[in-house]
Amino acid sequence: MLKKAALLVYQNLNSIEEDNSYWEKYIKFHELYWDGPNASQNVFYGREYEEYRDSLSSYLEIEPDQVKDCLFTKHENGEYYLTPLGIDSDKYIQESEDTIPPQWFFLFDDSEKKFFYSHAGDGAIQPDGIYYNTDSVHSKDRLNNAINGLAKLDIPKDLDYFIKDLQFGLSEMLIWISKFADDSMIVLNYAELTSVIHEFTLKNENSVKDMWSIYNLCTKGDFTKASSDLKIYKQKWDEISQKCTLVEQPATKEEPADSNIQ
């Protein structure tokens, strides 16, 4: 069963002109109904989602099939950020199956790593998901720095294919991110991939840190260490990808059609 990770762009609600009043009403109702934001890790059970949609359409005074959905979050500055779901969601959301492309990690800094938590019994909680959160202006700076730094290098043969592929991926990321305002939020959600990473090693999954370390080794000319660390990095992600193909998802949860980014 394929498992997905997602890279999402959340735009400031105040910067969205099209359907602004609709999204304001949508967010207000959702927070009243669920007592919280519509996060990318939300799961709905049984008829919960259908009942919510019926109530939402009544509140918005439109037919259920006319309801447009979004993921949204409230920033620490008090402002709302959202990413639309549906037919246009590919403008704001990129998905990857059974792995995470290395270029995605260059959007973030290791300090921006965060965890989703769940109850583990007896009052204890444990991390059960990984996500990174940054803003568009910082992600653009990081991508530009990485692209310019790699362009100056004389790469040895054993790293040449990976670096060239990485350079192309970084350039594609920069084109995509540059379409959005500097105050947009960029979120990397490991989502379904965390189900194949053991809970005891989840906190030690530091691919953002790994990628920047390999990059810094290359820029310093230490290609031997960079090549060795890259082999370890690739082995880790090969194992994650293999586990994704072996583990089946439980069939006990019903989720909305657009929840495949969880």
C-alpha cells in the first residue's frame, strides 16, 4: 500500500482576495463545530465527516456538493493561514509516495522540526508524526543559497548524479515557492510515512539536518565524508520505502476524499 508525505503552502487569509468571505465563514464554523483548526493530520470516524458536511452546507446556505474545503491553521500572530483542497489543490500541495525527495528538506532548518503527539496510555503521550514549518521568504533564501553553493563545485563522479539531480529538484522547488507571497507558510508533513518509522527512532529522524550536513561537506570540499554520509542517508530512505510497500493501512477509519495528505 502506497504511503504519502506532503509539502503544503498555507496562504495568509488576509492576502486572499478570491472567496475571502467564504473562507472566513468556513473557518468560523469549523472551529465552532470541531473546537479547533482543520489540520492535515485530522482523521474522521464513521459518519462524522458526512454529518459535519451537512451542517456546514446548511450554515453556508449552499448545497453540499458546492462546499469547498481547505486546511487551515492559526498562526501565533493570531492570523489564519489556509491551503485550498479540491481540484486546484495541486497548486498548493505536492505529494510524494513512499519517500521524501531530498530537495524538500532544503526548504527547512533543523530547528523547525516539530511533532504530532498521541496518548500512549496511563496519561503518557508520545510523538507519532513529524512535520516542519517555515515561511516562504526563509525557504526561498535557503533554496537560493543551496543552488548557488552547488553550482560552484567541481563534483567527483561518485556524487555527480545525485548532485545534478538535486540541483534540478532545488530549481523546481524555487520556481514553485516563488509563486507565493513571502509571508506564506510552508509545511512538510511526513504524514503516512511515520507509520513505518518505529516510535523509538522517530525523534532521531533528522533528514533536514542530514541533507544540510552533506551539502556543507561538499561546499568544504570534503567529498569523501559527504559520499559516506550520503550512502547512510540513502540506505535509511531505501528501508523506509521498502517498509511502505510491505505494511497495509488499517481499514477501520473513514476519511474525507481530500485527506490523503495526512
